[in-house]
Amino acid sequence: MPKKFANENPKVTAARDRKETAKKTEQDRKQKAVEDAYWEDNDKLANRKIQRKDDEEKKKAEALKRKEENRRLAEEESKAVGGKVASSTSKVTRADIEKQREAALLQRLQEDRLKKLEATKIEVTPEHKLEENINKLSLTEESARNVDEALQVLGAPGDEVDMHPEKRMKSAYLTFEETRLPQLKQEHPTYRLSQLKQLLKKEWQKSPDNPLNRVLAMTK
């Protein structure tokens, strides 16, 4: 409160009082503005912290989601690769069926050769007959290393044995397919071509038109 002087003009005193009041009001306003700004900054800081926390949680959730998605894709890819490998192995196995059949035929021929060797008897014969028997025996003493040699051992004089059945496999199969496939189409009109060819191959394995089967039949 400003001091009043005894001889001071009342108007001057009133003017000074108004000035002091205005100054005090301005100071209060500025102080309030400072306080409001302080609290506003605190609110913004708190909001930024909350927003930052939300953003971090969202990033963690997205990272977890991506990790799970990558794991799922890796599993699917692994299954797909495994399926392809299995399919490839299956195809190779089917492609080797004929080789396995030829090996089985060779084994059968060798077993028959051993049985014939056990039953072989050498009798006293004229010289030329004895020489013929000795030559044949020396051949049978060797292991039949392939189908040709086995057929030579087992074949009887005059037998027309196919010495190279594997060379005629492809052409014989094509002829068999040309004849039999249209018949299978009529017998199974709802089958796909791949299914028909599977049936055809099964029949071919047992067909007398198969050169390997003909050789096997002649050696029985």
C-alpha cells in the first residue's frame, strides 16, 4: 500500500493507486501464465511418455507377430521341400523297377544254374563227347556275371533265347501301350491318363509280351 502524504493531492494519490493496482494485476497474470505453462508442459510430457509406451508395446506385438509368421512360413517350406524330396525318391524307385526285375531274373538264373550243376554227372563217353562235356562244365564253373552268360549256361541246344531282352524293352512296351491303352480307356472311362498308365505298367510287368518275362519263361 503506497504511503500517503498529508499534503499530497488526492488525484495524484488516486492515480498512483491505480498504477500500482494495474502493475500488481499484470504481475499476477504473468505468474499465472507461467504456472499454467508449467502444468501444461507436465501434461504434455506425461502424454508423450504414455504415447511412447504404447508405441513400444505395438512394436513388440508386431515383432512377435512377424516372428510367428516367419516360423509358420518356415514350417510350410520345410513340409513342401520334404514332399518334393519324397516325390523325387518315389519317381526314382519306379524308374529302377525294371533294373530290379532284371537283377531278380539274374539271381533266379544263377540259382537254376547251381541246381543244374548239382545234378550234373560226368559219364565215360567217346572222346569228342567227353571234350564237349568238359567244355560245358568249365563254362558252368564260372559265376554268371550277367544275363547273357546265365542264358548261355542254362540254354539247351536249339533254344532260341533272347540274349538281350533289355534292348527290346522300350520298343516292346511302346507296342504294348499302343494296343492296350485304348482298351483301358474304354474299360475305365473315368480314369485320368496317369491312372491308366499306372494300370498299363502293372499289366506290362506280368505280360508275356515283356521280353524279360519271355526269357524267364524259357528258363523254367
